[in-house]
Amino acid sequence: MLCLLLTANAGYFSSFSLHQKQIIRAKIISKRYFINLNL
């Protein structure tokens, strides 16, 4: 039971970190896009 809970938490945290990486990447892309618009 505890092992199942730990693996579920590990999966949640890995998907959460992946989601944060996608947010950071989207922010970087949007910054580049807005810089290109301003130029």
C-alpha cells in the first residue's frame, strides 16, 4: 500500500516538473515572439 502511494507520488511529481518545464519553455518562446514582433 505504501509502495503504491510512493510510486503515485513519484509519477505526480515527475509530471508536475514536466509541466513546469513546458510553462518555462512557453514563456521563453513567447518572449522571443514578442521581441520579434517589436523588431
